[in-house]
Amino acid sequence: ECVDEGLCPTPGSALLQTARKIDSDARASHSAGAEGEESEAVKKVDLGTAANYAILTKTGISTVPSSSITGNIGVSPAAGTYMTGFSFTADSSAEFSRSSQITGSAYATTDYAPTPSILTTAVSDM
């Protein structure tokens, strides 16, 4: 339903026909799969262990002091020094770091084992 009549497409207008076609195509695409089977349009991507990270990169992560990240971050094969702009405090295990800018943990290949191998697997899963 259109709220602003001045901007509403008139019946039979090209804009209204296009909107109906897009909606129809989207519905057809969504239901294109066999019963009980996901269609191509809605299949999920299996990220493997990479799904454990909000940000995962091979090269580095830069931020500004006022940023806020929800989830874990990681870099591999880059070293922890390639995560810039964060105030990190290493965990007592030295397997990860914490930052007030991150709700989660920061991981790098320069952290203690098993972190480097975990990151290698996660990057391969991307």
C-alpha cells in the first residue's frame, strides 16, 4: 500500500509493473527448489571455522579508537602487528588478545599455539 499518493505509481504504470515483476521473480526464485530442498537463491554458504570470526583477513585490520566490533577478529598469515588502531591486552595464555573496542577476542599467527593452526584452517575455510 502506498502512503504518499503523490509518489504512488498509477495502476498500469511501468513502475508498478516493474515492481510486480520483481516481486514475482523473487517469489519464483525462492520456491524454485524441490519440496524440502533449498533453492539456489536461499542456500547457505558453509564458512566452516571462518564463521567463528566477525572479521577474518589475510592481510590486516585497521580501526579508529571509537570503533566497536562485535565478535572475534583474526589475521593470518599476517602477524598481530597488522591489526592497527586497537589497544590490545594479551590474555594470560597468550593465545589471543582482548580490546575494549572488541566484544570478543583478537587472534593472530603470532599468538601462542594452537592459535596459528586454528587461523590457518579458518582462512582456508573462507
